Amino acid sequence: MIGARRRLGARPPTLLILLAAAFAVPEARAAPPGHQEADTLRGTVRAVEEGAGVEVITGFHLALRVVYVRVDGETRVTAADRPVALAELEPGQVVRIRLREGVEGPVAATIEAVRPGDAPGGLR
Amino acid sequence: MRAPALGALCVLLLAACEKPPELGEPLDGLTEDQRARFDEGRTVFDSVFTPETGLGPLFNAEGCAACHSAPVSGGAGAISEVHASALLPSGFCDPLADRGGPVFQQRVTPALRDALGIDREPIPPAATDSALRTTPDVFGFGLLDAVPDSALLALADPDDADGDGISGRVNRFFDGRIGRFGRKALVPTLAEFNEGAFQIESGVTVPNVPDEGTIAGDPFPDGVDPAPEPELGEEEVARVDAFVRFLAPPAPAKLGRDGRRGERLFGEIGCAGCHVPSLRTGDGPVEALANREVAAYTDLLLHDMGEELADICLGSVAGPAEFRTEPLMGLRHMERFLHDGRATTIEEATLLHGGEARASRDAFEALSPEDRSALLAFLGSL
């Protein structure tokens, strides 16, 4: 798992940013002007690197991508509305990540563990 | 009084004699605009891509109809593709998304072959399993898309609470939404199924998949992809979506006495426990799709089909042995059966069912030759 992350991490940071932008859900575009939390990303945790970031599987149909999202000291991680440590997230967990612009690019403002049934849009 | 009554009778008779759409034709009841979109979409569906118009560098086919063509556009096809994933000891299913997975394209453009000397995308060593996937037909998929999630959840019985040995459950996409399209029921909506297929199958980038991905995790060399991204615009994608969405389901053939007995046996031996004869669509903006019965013979749920059919895991739910109940509408137009095409007859496919379907399979085997023939006559009418 970590080996795979390093492989991804070795790519140019710009690619990670582009990937994050490409698969970010545009719902937050309706946020008020000047709002710093620009985009939201939903996906499945593939790997966690404590204190550094999380790999998330996302995509469209079977055109799947792995996005590496960095965390910092201000990132809030929650599950069932309770704060949890990043390390408590396990591979396979569905998460909703709100991104904000950090000094070195996008960084997770919040990472929320999502229960089945809390999927975007709810039931159709 | 007689004349209006006679008129009403004529209208009823005409309605009763109204023929269902032919295979490859659109649903009844479309507006003129929807019908026009359907026709426009068929043109894009039937088009052939080249590297200059977006094909590749990795691809499985040069266009939609290169696979979905038998016996008409939207039908099944002879091409199989290759999927792979890794089931880790923790139970987590890795779709190998950072190494080109889960679909590994089987063809390359001349430019990519010249640059790297490869003929297909290699499956990475990290894969624990691979699988063949045949080309399904897409008739009636718009109706399947219009069935509410709540209907799927109502059919699901993940813990087999009713004790009938059948425990269907929904798969979920990576963002948590309920899936229904694909052999593992991973893809939530027809719009995604249609648009994503351009990139996955033909290497044609689209607005929602604006990059070519990787070659088993490695970047594409410079100069092998001459067309700018996205290679297909929103309007063309929408046209193809309209074509697939409005394709009518195949009308079943008229049943004779044997077929009617076979239909009854289909229910009696438990086939209908998963191959649910009819689903009902919900409300929606397209009148031709809303609040309709669709004789799909599926519950769109995952079922354990036994170790003999098992191949790859996919998504957060579907294990190697779990497959979505294949819709049986249009069965008589198919030439290969099961997810990987290993069966060449309906009877062979039925006998290969295992897992949750074992009891029904055993009951099928135990039928008298006449009853088995009747059941096959029914299936051959779909």
C-alpha cells in the first residue's frame, strides 16, 4: 500500500492537483465568493499515511483514478460526527473530503467518513 | 350510442394490435425532439474513431458499434475485454486504479506500438485475478436506469432474512452511491456508463474523463495522442446518451403452450427469485421512461454465484463470486452467455449457475425432458 503511494507521490505535484481538480465534485462552486473551501471530493480510501495524507479512489464509470490528498494540522477528520484520528480510516472507507487551498496546493480541510446511504444525492 | 361504442372498440382493438418497437428502434411515446436526439445519437454510436479523432492510444474498439452491433446497433458483440483487480488479505478490493485498472485495454494505436513496442496494456503483477467480460446489449437500459434505488433496496436481502437461500445486495460505487450497471453492478447511472465507456473502451476522452489515464501506471510517451482533450464534446456525449437511453427493450416473442408452461416453471423452481420478471420505473422527466413496467428479469443486485464462476472483486461490496443478476430481456438474440461468454447455449449457462442459484440449478437438472424443454422455450422467447 505504502509502496503504491510512493509511486504516485513521485509524480509531479501538478499532476496530483490536476487530478484532484478533475474529479472534485463541483457542488461547492455555489459557495459564497471568497470562500476558501473550493471543492469537495468523494471516494474510497485506498491508503492512509498518518500525518501526511490519504489516497482516495475516485473516478467515472471504470475510468478510475487515485488521488493523493494532503492533510495538515488543521485538517478535521470525523466519523459519525465524532472526531477521529486519520489513522482510524481504513481502506474501503467512503469519505467526503472538503479541500481548501494550502500554501503548497490543495489540502484537506475536512475528511468525513460516509455511511452507506449517505451517498451524494441520497436515494433516487 | 352505437357509433361511439363501435369507435371505442376499434380504438381498443388497434391499441391491442399495436406492434412493439422492433429491435434497435426507440421506445414508444418519445417526443419529436427526443426521437431526433435518438437518431442523432445513433450516428455518433455508429461512428468509427481514428487516432486523429481521439481513438486510443489504448483502446478495445474503434467505436460503440464496433462491439455493440449484433444483430443491430445497441446489441451484443463478439469482443471480450479484460478486467483485473487485487483482493488484499485485509479484504480490501483494490481496482488498481493507479496502475491502469480495472480495465486493461487489449489494443494500441500504431503510434503507441511504435513508441513502446506493446500490443496491449499489461496487467500489473499486483493483480490477484483477471477476468474476461463479454459485450452486453444495451437495449432497455434507459428503463433500468429509471428504476428507483428504493426498488433495489426493497428487493435486497443481504442477510437472507427470509431464509430462501438468496441474499441479494447492492454494490456501491467508490463514492458510496448504489451501483447497477456492469456485471458487478458498480456503475450508478446510465449517463456515467455511456460517457465513461468512450474513454475506457475507445480511449476517447470526454468532459467527465478528460485524461487518458496511464499505461499500467506509466505515463503515455509524448506524441502518441494527436487529438486535444476532451476528444468528444458534451453535445456528442449527450446524443449518444439519448440513443442508448431511448432504445426500446426487446419485445419477447409470443409464447406457445410449452413456453407458457416454461414461464410457470421459471417461477416454480426459483429462477424468478433473482431474475425478477418485472421492475417498475419511477417518476422522471421523460414520459416514455416514467412509471413503466420493464420485463427485465433482473433485480440488479449482487448474488454469490459460486466458486466456479468467480473471477475478480470490484468495488467495496462485490467479491470474486458475486455478480449482478444478468437481465434476460433480449436473451434470444445472444450467442454467448454468462459474464465471460463461457457458455454457448442457454441450457449450458443455466447448468453453470452455482452459489445462491444452486438450488434452482439442481431443480432445473431434475426436470423431466419435457419440462426442461418447456423452460428453455420460455427463456428462448425473451
